[in-house]
Amino acid sequence: MKKSKKIQSAEQVSAIILAFRCPICESEMKVKELKSLVCEQNHTFDFAKQGYLHLLSHPIKSQYEADLFTARQKIIMESNLYTSIHQVISKLIQKHVNVSEVLMIDLGCGEGSHLQRILDESIDQKFTGIGLDIAKEGIMLAAKNYEQPTWLVGDLAHSPIADQSIDVILNILSPSNYQEFKRILTENGLVIKVVPRANYLQELRAAFFVKDEKREYSNEDTISLFQKHFHVLERVHFHDSKKITRNELENLVRMTPLSWSADPERKLAFVNQSSHEITIDLDILIGKNIVE
């Protein structure tokens, strides 16, 4: 008889229990009867039947809804738009990580598809994956689709992760909290941050907006802040373009916050095309903690 997702999730957390701390009091935790995660002060978090843990210490409203995560999952898993970037990230991990067993967390993972794709590509080392996001809708979709990683609803600014427990932090097109990142990294751990460059999804910017400020973007402030907090081992410019179908265009528009303030008629005209070339233009930053 196949184990339930709840039991699978509890067993996965049990195997990496030293990587957890209570999001309320920061004490150590243990899995109790494969039902709950309990800390030394008896703060208790039940495993959901869908196969995830809800570890927010207080409710936080996310601006992202289920429809966005469904569209993102389809674009990442059913099109080849992001395939090459996952392959590049996997090779960078192999290049810079020297341990055979790797605990990797995707902070701001959304519905988990980037993490799952990178795990799929990373076959030369033994990886254990954790995905954390503030949006319950995203984590529920992740747990529904991908069984191997451990899925957490949590706040990356106050994460339920223990000090110096993570070998690799992924932070892909997502907000950051560098003090938390530095706290949870092992001594030789890596942060892999992916940020958009000026031409990322440039076709959407050109189609949606007339004003220059919406059509132009610079990541230099973001990169400068990263460099203040981490020793940068490598900065990789990634540029690719792929032709995607009309259905994929619809999902792309649904998944990106660029469409939130776009004119509805401009959006409709864009997705009514039979296909379109789309540009992926990103910087991949590889950093580690600065030794004082």
C-alpha cells in the first residue's frame, strides 16, 4: 500500500530534522508520531494531508493567487522556455559544491517547478530539496505535483531553518533576506541568486507598455546589494530566446506580474498571436559568506 503524502512528508522532514528550528521561539524541533512537528516549547505544526508543512508564525497575505502558480507550473514544466537556465544552474552547482550530499533550499519557490527541474538535472550528487514560500496556494500546488522535495509554507525573512544547515540556497526571480541567508548557510555554502537583466521578457514589456519607465529595467542596484553581503564567486550572463505557442503565451501572461498593470486590450492582442519569440535574459550570481 502506497504511503500517504502526509506520511511521506513527515518521513522526509524526520530525515533532515536538524535543519529545522521553531519559527516562533527558535528552539530545536522533532517529528512526533509522523503527524506533527513539535519544538522544545511545545509549539506544534501539523503535517497537511496534501504533503506540506505550514510554518508561518502568523498569517501573512500573499499577492500571488492560485491561477498565477498554475500558469507558471505549465510554462516551466510543459514548455522549454526555462530548460536551458535549469541546466546552467545545475552545472554551476556541480562546479562550486564539493560535498557529495547536498541540502538545497529554494527560498521563494512559488509552486516549486524551478526547484524540481534543477533537482531533475542534478544527478551526479545526492540532493535533498526543500521549497519554501509565503503563498500557501503555491506550496499546495508544489506538494500536489512533486513528491520528493519537502514543501514549507513559511517566511523567508524569518525562516524555520536552523543556523548553518543549508549547503545551497536558490533564490530565483524572488525577493531576498540576506541576513537570513547568511544565518542558515553552512560555512562553505552557496547562494545562487537569479535576477532579470534589461531584456528579460522584453517582448511583453514592449507589447504592454508605452511609457519608458515600464519598458526599461536595470538590475545594478540588486547586484550591488548582493555584492555587499556575499563574496561573489561567479556572475553568469544568461541569454536565450524561444518561440512559444499561443497557449504558452497565455500562461506566460498569466504568470508574470508585468501583466498586472498592463492595458487589457494590449494583453489580449499579445496573446492572440499564434506564436511569439520570447527572450530570457538573466544574471546568475554565485555567492558565499564573507569570512570576517
